[in-house]
Amino acid sequence: MESRGIRKTIQGVVISDKMDKTIVVLAERLIKYPKFKKYIRRHVKYKAHDEMNQCGIGDRVLIIEARPLSKEKRWRVRQILEKAK
């Protein structure tokens, strides 16, 4: 049996949980601006599958790459790292 290979994982914060079994995760990263040698923030929003509807707004989650589940959903929630207060 072949292994599936290494899948990408991303950490982010849940910014929306209004859809059924879907959350929107905001992932930020720092990049170095070449000319001025300063670090700037870049962010991307990912739609992720949350099978049990456990995630809430403000939770820090780890999402993993998956097969396409819908038009825009290609990630699944692997674990909730930190619940919002």
C-alpha cells in the first residue's frame, strides 16, 4: 500500500463559522520586503471542512490539505490548538 505523501499543514485563526461544516481560517505570514529589508504581513483566507462543527470564531486551528470537497474547500481541520476565550 502506497503512502499519500506529505500533506501541507497551516496554522490560522477562525474568522467565520456561519456555514454548516465549514469554517474560514485566516493564515498570516511574514515576508521580508527586499528593497527596504522590513518584514510585512501577508494573509490568506482558507475554507476548511469542520465535520463536527466544533470550531468557533477566534479559535487557533491546524488545517491539512485534502481532496476538493466543494468549489472552494480544499482543507480539513486536523486539530484545534487553542480555544477562544
